[in-house]
Amino acid sequence: MNEILLSIFIVLLQGGLLILGAPLVRGLIRVLKARLQNRKGPPLFQSYFDLIKLFQKESVASHNSSFIFQIAPWIIFGATASSALFLPVIFRFSPLWFSADIILIVYLLALATFFMALSGLDAGSAFGGMGSSREMMIYSLSEPATILSIFAVAYSAGSTNIANIVEYFFANPSALFTVGNIFAFLALFIITLAENKRVPVDNPATHLELTMVHEAMILEYSGRQLALIEWASALKLTIFFVLLANIFFPAGLIGALSLGGILFALVVFALKIGILAAMVALVEGSIAKLRLFRLPDFIMIAFALAFIALISGFFM
Amino acid sequence: MSFLFITSIVLFSLGAISGFFFRRDPKAAQMTSLGFAIAASLAGAIFSLSALAAPAPFEISFSSVFSAPLFSFFVDRLSAFFILLTSAAGVIVSIFAFGYLAHGKYSAARTALLGFLYNLFLCSMILVAAADNIITFLIVWELMSILSYFLVTYEHEKSENLKAGFLYIVMTQVGTVFLMTAFFFLFRETGSFQFSDFRAAGALLPELVKNIVFASALIGFGMKAGLVPFHIWLPEAHPAAPSHVSALMSGIMIKIAVYGFLRFIFDFMGGEVVWWWGLLVLGAGALSAVTGVLYALMEHDLKRLLAYHSVENIGIIFIGLGSAMLFAAFRYDALVGLALTAGLFHILNHGIFKSLLFLGAGSIGRAIGSYDLEKMGGLAKKMPFVAVFFLIGVMSITALPPFNGFISEWLVFQGLLYNLMIAGLAVKITVVVSIALLALAAALALACFVKVFAIAFLALPRSDIARQAKEASVSMRVAMFFLAFLCVMFGVFPFIGLSLIAPVIDEFHLSNSVESGLFFIFPDRYLSTAISPPAVLAIFIGLVAVIGVAAMAIWGRHQKRKSPTWACGRAIEPRMEYTATGLAMPFRLMFAGIYRPTHNIERETLDGTGYLVKTVRYEEKIEPLFEKYIYRPIVWAVETASAGARKIHTGNINLYLGYILATLVLLLLIFV
């Protein structure tokens, strides 16, 4: 009985931390980016204010839209939030390890992408179509790179179970700093930028431009539905950060439950996420958005890195 | 038990001829032939289930039934699995056909003919899976091919159907030649026509013969299965048949070819696999997966698009089989079962969701009279049931959780991961490339089905015919409901589907490493990877419920309002919508090296001025790569050779007598 309660506590702690903390990550990137550009930027908690405001507003749907438009925000949020529950955040494991491995997590995120793209086309406006078409193009380019970089770490650990992977790298720190692992990290970092529509793939600060991708798809959404989608996209970015931080740098993750340990792990986790946020802000502050048809070149870098990462594992 | 098998065949035969007794009443002809098809399929399904469930491999020989000793049948679990697939699809597709064919366009004779072909086609597929010697196999195999040819050309008023049928029959006959080669060598080595004598002949065959048998079987069955580069007939022929038959062809018939391949590799060869066979099958599978989906993306005819996706999914199935063959070749006995289970489960799942999608396409075709995506749109409102079932089919084929396609693709990925453990760089690199291609195919399939579902079902109707669409009839909806239900059940509780496969794996004396229970599925009990689809689904529903309720408690009910789409101040019109062509545009540019697209824009301007555009016509074409670089040269060579041979055919009878004499003299000189 105690063990079950403990497991529930760990799941709620890790999952709650990610789901509730995700908007903060977004806010942090925005603040850091503003500082890099010599601006003051919005308050750190602006994303929360936005979400709270949106949750109170009514949702407007197009006459042309179907049931897809109504269910999509819930599916997008549900799929993204459930994949957050299977990740090791401050512990080296998740009590739900048996229910999802890293491939299932990737496919849960694909489920969200699928409904996002459908909802973009549901209202019949050309903007949504543009967004969906580009989203699917970027997705299908980055997916092979995602799978290959996942397989690179899964090959080392001999399992696609994420807790096993983290445990393996925690036990063998020397396996972390191989060429393969560094390349896999870089590949996954580029994928993080691409999948979350950050610069240079898409500009998250833009609205109503012909070049936008993510914003174009969610253009028709408003109120509570928009809040769910925005929350889910902040969460998706955080999930990628957790994968980057905890697979490739498992130091600081704890294996047993203790108050001091949790506090320590939380601090380390915050630090790792802070560094990743700073990296994204630095990229966004220093390079410009690429033209749409330059994107294949950019994402192919990730693919090539992931490919080499997996191949180089065979020579270790 | 053999009683049920014979009952099934007798019922199919009765169904085949029953239609002809109703010379004036097409409705009655159709009802009786479909009724018999359902009854026969039910008998077949019960028979195959009992054959699967039998504790020991369940063998029945029917040689005594047929007086000629040349015909004999044998049903083991592998056969039973495919008979089950065929007969289950037979039941559901026949239910669909009641509504689908109720348009009364065809005369009684024509309806009876369709019933005849349809019943015998189903029966022939079951017989192929049950055939137990070379003669029987080749006869029923040819029967299946010819019946499906007549079904492809059933609507023979359309000249493109005749063309598709011709391409199909030529390809399939060439495939049979390769099968005969494979059988010939087996016969030569064993001196027997009986399959039972081929069992485990793999260990005894000389290396060269083994390789020839393998290559011939791969080409012969690959041709029927639509494996790249032998796939070119498939996207032409499958869509030409009536939709319920397309569902059977794409969902089941190509799997019967996979059955033949499995029979050769894991039964006749006894898993004595040479390592490069596995690589070849894996590579061909990966190539098929990507090629199929790439061409599907550019296709805007719904049925042709689905046919291209059959090429893709056959590719995924062959990736699973190739992975299993690699394990077998390198003696990773514990893992052969995993990869083979993945392949077989994908066969089962593809049979379900591809049938569902083709039936959905048939419903749309019946409602609007066209399969052109650009003429659809807004159907989610006109046909809500079809929309939901089609969506489930789409999410299954794109391997999204919690549907069945995900589970089998996940198992294929697990097999590939452990393939990487095999020593040998050639193997490893092929596997890595296959993983990348499979991931690419999966991602492109998602993009393609975003196109299909969004353009067909969402937003505004793009044509008048789509505006007047009506919901599908009850029997069509019932059939689609069954298939959609299976997609969900096999996705959430995969152990149901896997329990049908476990007996087959046992039969091959492979350790059944995939362990599945009510809640979990492990690819291998020694590896601590697992997924639990029901738990994920419960977590998903729980989270959505918690957030929904919490938001309602804190901020009140979700207020909703409807309003027109903002189109920069104008009323939105269908022609402002994104089209299927537009949606696929980035892919056309990205893969321009493969597609080699050409386009043509015609502008008509107002008289006298060069600027005021009246109409714009946009036309695009992609270059069929395989046709141009593989088949054109072959056709050219055949035509040139026959043109050369024609020169000696003058029509003069004396000259022909001279040829005969010359041949005779020549033969006497050589052999005497």
C-alpha cells in the first residue's frame, strides 16, 4: 500500500513539475532572449498570465469547422501531458516505466502533431493550410533524425525503455562522452529547435506573417482551446529539454526518496533546464530564421549527426 | 473439423452459381450470392480459429475427399492464420457490399457475374493458404490471379480499367513463372510434389539451389505482394476493381503472397536462412515502404493513394520478415519470434485498417461519385459516421497510439533495435538505413493522411457533388464499425491479436519471446522494455478529465461561439481553401530529385491586354521513375525482339514446313 502511494507521489511530483512548470521554461527563454537583445522583456511569469487569461475567455469556432476542431485541443494537450508523465525528471526512473518507452513517447507527440495539422485545415482558411503543410514537411524531415538519435542511445543501453537508458548512462559515465553521444545530443538539440518551431525553423514571436508555421495552424483558435494548445506547446519544449538534460547528463538524478535528495535534484534539474533555455535563447538571439526551403539542409545536419552517432556506436 | 472447411468451400461454390438463378431480379441475385459469401466466410472463420486453437499443430489432409490424388490440402497454423484473415475480411466486406452494391445500376446477369467472381475469389484465397502440393498450389494460385483480373476489369466500360487489368495479368503471370522455377528446383531436389516432403529441406539443399529457390520465391511472391520494384501494377489494378473488392485485394490478397513467402522461408527452408537473404528482404522492404508513401503523397485519387500505401505497408511487413530472417541467419533464436510476430501482426493489422480505409473510400465514392480528393471536402458534416471510422483507419495506418498500427510498428522497431546487436558491419549499416527509411516512411505517411483526411472531410465542400453527399447506408456503416472496433481493440489490448499469432510462432518451434498480457506487452521477457497501451490510454483520459474539470471549477463553463472564418473581409469560398496539391507542394519540391516534376501553367487573359487574367490552369506531372528506367527498357527489348522474330513469319505455309524440317535436321544432328 505504502509503495503504491509512494509511486503515485513520485508520478505526481515529476509529472506535476513538468506540466505546471512548462510555461516557466517558455518565459525564461523569452526573458533571456530579451536580455541578449538589450531589452527588458516580459515578466518571467507572463506565460502563466496569458494562459490564465485565455482559460477565462470564450472559444470561437468557424461555421465551417467540424468535430476535429473541437476535440483537437484536448487531444493535443492530453497526448503531450501524458508523455510528460513517463519521463525521469528528478528521479532516475518513473514508476510508470512499464507503460511507455521512448518510441511511444515520440509517437504520442506525433499524435499531437497530427491533430494540430488537421485542426489547422479545419476552418478552411488558407493560412491554416499553409501552416499545416509546412508543419508536416518539417515533421517528416526531423522524424528520421529523432528516431536515429533515440536508437543511438537505446543501442548503447540495449533498451528503448527510458529509465534503463538513464540508469545505464548514470552507471557508466564514461559512455556519456563518446563521439556518438555528443553527436546524438547535437542532433536532438537541432530537432528540439525544429519540432518546437524555434528560430531558425520558425519564429515563435511572430504573428500574422506569411512565413509562420505554428502560429498559422492555431490562428483560428481562441479562449480555453487556445490556452490548451499553448500550454501543450510549452510542455512539448520542456519534454525535449528533459530528454536532452536527463539522458545525456543524468548526473544529479536521484535513485531513492529523501527530502534532501529531492531538493538537491530539483536544483540540479533547474540548472540543467536553465542552461538549455540559455542555449536556445542564444541561438534565437544570434541567427535569423531560415527560408522555408533552406530548412531541409538544416534538418539534414541533425540527420547526418544522428546517423554518425548510431554508426560510431558500433566501433566503441 | 475438415467438415467445416468443406462446408465453407461448398457454400462459396453455391454462392458463385446462385446469382445466375435470378435472371430478372438483380437484387435477389446479389442478396443470395452475398448471403452465401457471408455464411461460407463464417464457416471458414470458425474452422481456422479451431485450427489455430488446437493444442498440437492441427493437420487435416483432404486428399481422400477429392478422387484425383493430385489435389490435396493441409491446414497448419500458418495456413489457419491466413484463412482466418481471409474469411474474417470476407464476412465484413460482404456485409458492406449489401449497401455498396444497392445502387441497381447493373443488370441481373452482371450482378450474378460479380457474385460468381467474388465468391470464387474469396474461396481461391482460402485454398491457396491450404494447398499442400505444387499442382494444387499453382492451380488455385492461378485461379486467384485470373479471378482477380476479371474483378479488376469488371467495369470494363472504362478503358483505363482494361489497361490496368492487362498490366496486372502480365505482371502476375511473370510472377508465376518465377514461382514455377522455385517449385521446379524443390521438385528436382526432393523428387516430390508434396509440400510435406519439402519441409525442412533447407538443410539438405545445395547452396546454389537454395539461393535460386529463395530468389525465385522472393521475386514471384514479391510481384504479387507489390514489393518495389515489382509494384507498378498495384496502384493501377487495385483501384480499378469495385471498392469492396479493392479492400480484399489490398487487405488480403497481397498477404496471401506473403503467406507463400513465409511458407518457403520458415517452413520449406526450416529457417535455414543465408545472411544476405535477410539483408535483401530488409532492404527491399525499406525501399518499398518509402517508395510507396512518396508516390502516395503525390496522388490525389483516393483509391490509388490507398493502393500506394499498400506498397508502403507491404514494405513494413517485409522489414519485419527481413529482421526475422537476419535473426534466423545469425542464430539469435530467441529473437526470431519477436521479429516474426511483428511482421505477422502487421499483416493482421494492415488487413484490418486497409480494408476499413478502402470501404471508407467506397462509401465516399458512392456518395459523391468520384475518388478525386480535390472534389471532396466538408464530408465530416455530411457523413459523420464514415468520418469517424475513416479517422480511426487513418490513425491506425499512420501508427498513432492507441490504435493497432502503432503496436505492430513498435514491434518492428524493437526487432530492428536488436538486429543492431548482430555482428558484421554490412548487417548493421543496412539495419540503420532501414530504421531511418522506416521512420521516414512513417512520418511521410502521417503527412499524407493529414492531406487525405483534411482535404476529404474537413472545411468546406470543394464541389457541388460533395455538397450533396449523403451518409452511407446502415450495412456499410456496420461493416466499417466492426473494422474500426478491431483497430481500437487490437491497439488497446494487443494481446487479443497477438494470441492469434502465438500459435503460428510455436509451430515453427521458435521461442515466443513477445509476452503480452491484459495490460502489458514486452518484446522479450529478458529485456525490460515494455509498453502498456491501456495504462497510457487511462492516463490520457485521466489527464484530460482533470484539466477539463479543474478549468470548469475555477473559471466556469467553457463558453463557445460559432462565427464565419475570417478571410480578410470577404466571405470564405471553397476556392480559397488549401488544396491537396498545395498541401503536398513542399514534398514535391523537397523530393524533386525523385519525382522530377514538370508543370504547366496556362493563363488566359482578357482580350487585348496582357495583364487582366481571366483563368489560370495549372497542371503538374511527376515522372514515373520505375516505369521509365526499369519497365520501359524491358518492354522495348521485348518489342524489338518480337519485331525481329516477325520477319521470319511470312505466312507462307511452305516456308513453315521448311522451318520444321530444318529444326528436325538440326536436332538429329545434335542428339543422334
